[in-house]
Amino acid sequence: MNHSNGNVIHTQGLTKAYQGAKALDGLNLQVSKNSIFGFLGPNGAGKSTTIKMLLGLTRPTSGKAAIFGRDITQDSLAVRRRVGYLAQDPRYYAHMTARQTLRYTARFFYRGPRDLLEARIEEMLDLTGLSNKADRSIKGFSGGERQRLGIAQAEINYPDLLILDEPAASLDPQGRHDVLAVMETLRKYTTIFYSTHILEDVQRVSDQVAILNHGRLVAEAPIQELLNGSGSAAVYSVTIKGDASLAQRRVAAQPWVQSLGSEAHDGLTTWQVGVTDDGAAEDELLPLILEDRSLRVKSFGRKTHNLEEVFLNLVREESSK
């Protein structure tokens, strides 16, 4: 499978069936280097199945996938040497400390001087905010601290790809915040591919998103493209002070204006302008309004969508097919 396009993960028609039922159906993905890629979908969508195949823990029924340009089936061992992985529910020896746990894991990868190994452990404890709890037993750790320890464990071998399966699914808001902060810190060192069903988290940290539903890919795009309403007319929201009736007629007459909704309240008029040419709207819409010198534009900008709204619309459309 050719992997010359610079993507860390590349899949073509990746499919997994159990007793004839498809848990994953023809997945095509491209994950760019040094991105945070959110793999989004409801429970049972096929996210964990995909991760198991990427890690070589189960074989595809059909299709192909490559990581670092190497086939996940034929070169599984070579791939895994460059990958760090955090399971959804990591398990530890509860009597051990965080430092002891990382030391145990690091010894699978390091054969050099002990001081270099200890320096790497200290670096991971600091990066994940666990330095002040490094020598406490894990049995007293909160859920968020366990997840951060899991990320430290997965990152101990300097992986080029970090795969996280639902890293914040069972955490309280503070725990989720802490885990996402660690992920944002790690983006400069590695590519992060993580599965989740928490839309708020995806919107906060992801560069790119894929949405999966019933084993099928329903969207893949940069996060901002999804939030801007990719695939539909761009919408600009404008709030104006003054009598905007003449300006409204002037704007509505433009060939690139698809729709113009207007609502007046407390001396202000708010427009929702649907456009077919985003560039023309960006360059011309505001000057067209300001031709009327008596008007004051209080706010102007391209409308973005909430990821939950985008997700529900895409899943609804896919389910109706």
C-alpha cells in the first residue's frame, strides 16, 4: 500500500465483520503528521474496532491500512515499536507508585544508562502533572490521575503516534480538563489519534475530525471546516444600527447572495446572509452595507456551528439513507 503522501495513518476500505455483521464498513481515513485527530462517534459506532485493527490486535476482514507507510498486518511489530497506546480503562498494580509503574514500562524500551531512564521517567511525570504524586501508591489516584499516568506510560518510548481510546470518557470535568491539557502539550512531540463520544472535547483540542456511525464514515474534515458548515452555503451574521432597508435591498441583489433573513430588535437589525461565494462575501459584503454612511455595523462575521449540531445533522442524514 503506497504511503507517500506524508500521512501517519492511511486506510482504504478497512472493514471488520463478526459473523457476517459489519462492525466497520469500508473506512477511508487520512491522519496528518503532528495533528490531534478526533475519531468521533456514539458507543458501538466502530471506534474501538478500528483501534484494535490499527494496533494489530485483530485482523481486517477486508481493506487495507498503513501506519508510517507500513502495512498494519504484515508489519505489525515494526509499527507497534513506534506507537504508544492508552486503553479506555487502563489497569495498574495498585500497590505500585507512579514512578515505579513508569520505570517498569520504560525497561521494555531502554537498555542504556540508568540515569537516562530516570530522566525520561521524571520528564513524563512532569509533563503529565504527576511529579508531586510520583511516589504515592496508585490505589489512591483519582480517575483523571490514572488517565494521565496512562498517557505518561504510553509516551514513555517517545512514540511517533499516540493512540488513545476514550481517554476522558469516565472522568469528571476537572479530570477531563487535565487530560485534554496534556494532549495539547503533546501535540508538538507526536501525532495523536483518539476516539471519543464527547463532542465538547473534540471541539476544544482537535485539528481534524472523523465522524463514524454504525461502522460507516459520515464525515472527515478539519474541525473548522465542519464548524463553518462545509457542504452547505456559508452564512454571515451581521448586526446593524440604523435603518438598513436600502442596504438590505442592495445586498440581496448580489448574485452570490443565496438568502437574507432579517430580524429587528431594540433598534438593531440582525441579518443572516447565506452566500454561494465565500470570497465575494468576505470582500464585498461589509463595504456594500457601509455605502450607507448613516449605518453602524455592530458585529460582522461568518457563522460557525456547534459540533453537536453538525454531528446530529450528519448522523441523521446518514441514518435516513
